[in-house]
Amino acid sequence: MENYDAIVIGSGAGGLAAALRLARLNFSVLLLEAMPSFGGYINPFRRRGYTFDTGLHFLVGISKGGIFWRILEELGIYEKVKFIELNPDGYDRFIFPDYEFRVCNGRERFKEKLINDFPKEERGIHEFFKVSDKLLKAIEASRSMESGLLA
């Protein structure tokens, strides 16, 4: 049996990205997948008679300098990808019997929309965003301790 520098188990989005990154760093990589095709849950699948198409819905951080853009740069494929922006005023909808909520683009716009739609919850909405800001700062701090986004 051949020796490999790395073995990646699972060829979902994460496994494929890890294998590509390692291969581009000149590691010999064995990518293992139990299913008949690569891609994991990127591929449509069936459960109990229902078909689920979990294809890519939307991405955040795709503008230049954003987290997803930086990943594409590190993988060396950013110049081969073209994105089409979804409706910034409502790319995702939650529909209830007597209410519809559209998720808009931009953190501050989203926060304002929540406060506008749920004015009695303004204090809680501000608190939620404060906590999420702390989480984002902690994640960014942990990244800065490494040598690169995918290190």
C-alpha cells in the first residue's frame, strides 16, 4: 500500500477544500469517500421518498477582502469564480400564516429591519448583536494566531 502525507475522509465541501489545499502544498493526499460520487451533501440525496437538493443557497463574505473571497484566493481559484448578487432587500424569506420576513443584506440593515418589525424586542436584538460581535472578534483573534486562513 502506498504511503500518503495526508488522508482526508469525506469529500464534502470541507474535505474537498482540505484535499485541494494539501495537494497544492505538495502533500500527497488520499481522499476517501463512502458514497458513489464526490461532494457529500452538496449532491442531491433521497431520504424516505423525498429528494433534498442542498445545493449552494447563498454565501456571505464573497466581496473582495471577505472571508470566502480569501479562501478562494488561498486555494488559487478566485479568478475562475463569478458571483451573481441576490436581491439585497430579501434574498431569503420566512413565511408564516400572518407574517412574512425577508432577510436583507448587510448586518446593520438586518438589525434595523428586526427592530422595525419587532419594536418591543429592541433591547434583546441589541444584546444579541453585542454577543455575536464578541463571538466574531474571538473567531478573528483565533485566526490571527495562525499563519493564514486555512493553516
